[in-house]
Amino acid sequence: MNAARSERPRVFIVDDHGLFRAGVRAELGTQVEVVGEADDVAPAIAGIARTDPDVVLLDVHLPGGGGHAVVTALKATHPRVRFLALSASDAPEDVIAVIRVGARGYVTKTISGVELVDAVHRVAAGEAVFSPRLAGFVLDAFAALPPADQERPSFDPELDQLTPREREVLRLIARGFTYKEIARELFISAKTVESHVSSVLRKLQLSTRHQLTRWASERRLS
């Protein structure tokens, strides 16, 4: 049974964009057995518990909460299931949050189909897999983390009021991305990007994109 699993891992896909899930299925092809998919935290937890896959491909930003919530909910009851984060975000807080609760790897959505298949097989075999530019960062970040019993440093109260997706959009704006470029990077529409920007401007009480870019740069979000 273990040999069969290693040859063709059973995979569950969690992402809130149906078109992206379909693309992942197509890229994985017959190299794996896709046993289910979900678009939010609650259905993901239920579906993974029901299907007991080898590997879960997990977006870190979901409408009902972060991908780390899915890992946290299932690690104790389904310790054999391995989680591989597959996200548009390369933000430090996103990587650390999902790895710290037990994910076995983190790759970005710029990964090729061949590389994704390889990553799934490696995670199914028990390896830890990271996108090349994230691997060194993860090691450095965990080395710098305080012990779990120590109080964490306080965070920016203005930044804390933003949702994970809004922070992601803000970070890309700080890097100089256009709305269309952000839409392609995050697999959302340009109209959705505009909606997120409007929400951020309202929450931060700013008026223009220029002010928003300066605000983000001052906090080194780029």
C-alpha cells in the first residue's frame, strides 16, 4: 500500500479560485490521483478528513481564514496527511504561519507543472519542499524566532486591520505593480484588485495610490 501511494499520491486541492484549481488538476494530470477539492477552510477540513489524502495542496489565503487554520484543525487527528502550501504570496508572515503549524513545504504559484508534480511526490515521500528563493529565508526566519513560550512582539495596529489578501495587494503595490499585474500575480480580476485597494484606502484613511505606496514603503512592505 505504501509503495502504491508513493508512485501515485492521493491529492486534495484547496484554493478559493475554481479556475486555478482546474489548472492545477490539468498540470498534475495522471501523475497523481486528485481525490477532492475545496474553496474555503470549513469544506477543506471536512473534505480532507473524509478522503484522507497523502498530500494537500493548500492556498494560504482563504475566505474563511488562513490556510494555517486547515493544518491546525487536522494535524492531531490526521497526522499522516502532509500539507504543501501553494500560494501567490511570498510574504514572510504567510510562510512562517503555515510552516510553523506543520506544513511540509511552501511553493509559489509561479512554479511549473513539472516542478509541482515533483514537489507533490517529494512531500508525499516525507521531504520538505520550498521554492528556491524561500528556502534560505525559512531557515533564517525560524532561527530568529523566539521560543514558543515567549511573548511575540506587537504588530502594527494599522496593518493588523487589513485582511491577508489586502496586505498582499498592498505589498505588490509597494513594489510598483499595476492593477493588471497584481491581478495576474494573485489570479484575481483587476476589478477585484480595485475593490481591495479601495478598502485599504478607506481603512487607512488615505486618498490616493501615491499615499498608499508611500505608507507601504515606510513600513518596508515591499
